[in-house]
Amino acid sequence: MPIDRTTAPPPTAPRPYHFPHITRATLPNGLRVLIAENHNAPLVAMRTLVRSGADHDNVRLAGLAAITADLLDEGAGSRDAIQLAEDVGLLGGALGTGADWDATYLSLDVLSRNTEPSFAILGDVAARATLPEDGLERVRAERLNEILQQRNEPAAIAGKRFASLLYGTGAYGNSVIGNADSVARITIDDVRQFHAQHYLPNNSSVVVCGDVTPDDALALVTRVLGDWQPGPEPPRPTVSLQSIDASRIYLIDRPQAVQSEIRVGHHGVPRSCEDYFPLSVMNAIFGGVFNSRINLNLRERHGYTYGARSQFAFRRQTGPFVIAAPVRNEVTRESVSEMLAELRRIRTGDVEPHELEDTKNYLMGVFPATVQTADDVAGRLLDMELYGLPEDYFDRFRENIAAVTKDEIQRVAEKYLDPDRVVIVVVGNASAIRDPLANLQFPLHELDIDGNVLPVA
């Protein structure tokens, strides 16, 4: 029988999937431990989660959480930075540290036969970092250079200005890495105080995944971190949401730019939002995957850009919703118009059955590929800890995606998307795009790259 090559084969039913069993424990000092056993490969992924991140920074010391995280591997326990790097290298490990808005993360991946000495190192880095002053100066120099480079990157400028317009100078409004002034004023005393206040066992969790038994892993964590001293758990800062009473355009001039970086959006929702799954499907249809409406419109239909996307940044508190695209200067106004038109369209319930089913099938189909390795599972357990997800969350993930209906897509689009109250940030050649943008009939404000309002010419 000949094969019909004019149509794609239909998708098969999803294969059964079960998330690894999780063993949980809490040590007397308050440290929470999660262990997922998987002997498919001789690898172990070890993680430490400190539930404090750049949300604890203030405008004066923006970047402090990230710099503290970067200093953790400058020396820990009896090892200086060189010895620490050498010992991790001899074990064939990969040590990482870093902070985002909601937390600080430490990671170490090794062959399972090196689990015990490797976790001893990770424990020192988490609980017994020496935070040397000369290390601060090296990290500061690198950070200042990074900030300087970003001042010449339109995408970075657009992202920073969009965040500050939504959140002001408080949590989520600064940059995670800070700015030149704030980074320059951070002292080693600031770093050590932040570390003492936040790097506490009762403000932390340890995740161990891979080729290890729960009993052995728990005994190892207890031996290495059981004497880590607890302290008062730091209070959670409150994110301040700037009022958006109407849509406005904010233009930042880059005279040599041949394209415009566009950000359109408003406040979104926290990760704990009860509508997480219908929002995820709705956003995938709108702008979250390659064949989404925004990308098909701006890239495929009009040729305005190589790629456009949208995202709900799900954080512990209300993160942003943003549409982002770099477009040619001469089609900047048209691109903004199409973004707003697509926002209005998805709120009408105009979703074809095949569009909804294809999107859900894609999200369900790729999910198992994102939880295959010890590193993948460790990342999911960190999410579970940070956002308080239920124990069966990942077992039911595909079921929850499959249950999303067309009516729910319209409901959450109407509830959480507001095309009449958006912040529109455009970084580009003002002389080429100012007048076309003004034709959109929104108030237009010109800013410098630091967010200062420029006088009207």
C-alpha cells in the first residue's frame, strides 16, 4: 500500500511517565532534604537552594545577592579558591553558583563514585564560605565590565527599562546584577552580612538526585551539614507594582541601531497562580513556542523579525508578562500594532480546535524529555521546593495540560491580558521611529538608557 506523503502522520498516544519517587527529610537545624533515586547512569546531581535572591536587594546595594553567590567559590572551609577549583576538577565535577530574583543556587554534578568527597565540598561552599576581600575585588571588576557591555546591548537596555517601569526601584525593578554605582559601593562587610542573614539551614534545601540510595544520601547530608547553625528566617520582601492606568510608549534612542528592540507587556501573575496550566497553554498559543501566533505573524506572515515571543515570568511574587521582538526600524510601528492586535484577538476566544490540540500535544510531548537526567530531575525538585508544588505535581503535569479547554483559554486571556494598559518600550534609532510610533496615538516619553526622562525637543 503506497504511503501518503502529503499529510503528516497523526501523533500517537503519550507514553506513560512517572516522576521518580521523592524521599523527604528535615534535619533538626531546619534543613530540608529531597532525594530522588535513579540508577540509569552512574551520575549524581547535588543542589543547594537558598530561598533568598535578588528580591532582597535594595536600590543602594542592587546586585548584592548575585555578588555574594559569585563569591562562594572563592574559598570555603580549609580551601582557597585555587585549591577548591583543583579539588573539584580532580573529582571530575562541575561546581556552579548563582542567584536569580527568588533564590540562590549551588550545584555540583559528579560521577556517583565521587559523591561523598564532592558533597563535602558542596557543603563547605554552602555553609562555610570564607568570602575573601580580594575575591570581591575580582568579582566586582568582572561585574562592572559586564554592566558596561550591557549598556551597548539594546536587548539588555529594553529589558531593564521594562522592569523598572513595572516595578520601580524595588524588588524585581532593579537588575539582578545591579548597576555600576551599586556594585561599586558593595563592601565585603555587606557581603558577609547578607551571607550571615540568608545562608541558613532553615532557609535552605538540599537536593540529591541520581545513582544514590536515599539512606546513603541522607546520612551524607546529615554528616556534612547537620552542624550548620540555624538563625532567624529572613522576612520575604514585598514587590511594589507600579500603576499602569493606560498604554504608554517609552523610547530610548540608539542612533546607530538598524533594528528596534520592542517590549510590550504589563504585570503578570505569581507562580502560585491557580490558573498556571491554562495560562501556560494560552501563552504557548500566543507566543511561547515557535509556531505561536506572534511568531507566525511577525516572522512568517510579515517578515518583520527573525523571532518574536511572549512569556509569563512565573516568580514567587507577581512577575511580568512580556512580548519581545527585535524588528527592522522601518516596521517598528507596524510590529507594535500587530502585537496589540494579537493580544485583543486571543481575548475573543478565537482559537481553533486543532490549534489548541496541537499546542497541548506539543507541551505534553516534550515534557518527558525535560526530566530524563539527574540534572533535569534536580531542577524540577528545586522548583517544587521554591514554589511549594504538591508531591504529585510532575506526575499530573500532562494530565493538567490535557484538561485545558478553549473556554479556559478565553477566560484567562480576558482575566490576565489587558491590551489597553501596557508598557511599550522601544530601543532603536529615534529619528527613524519616533514619528511612526507617535501615530499609534499613545503618550510617548523619551528616556535615556538609565531611565531618566528626556525633555521634549
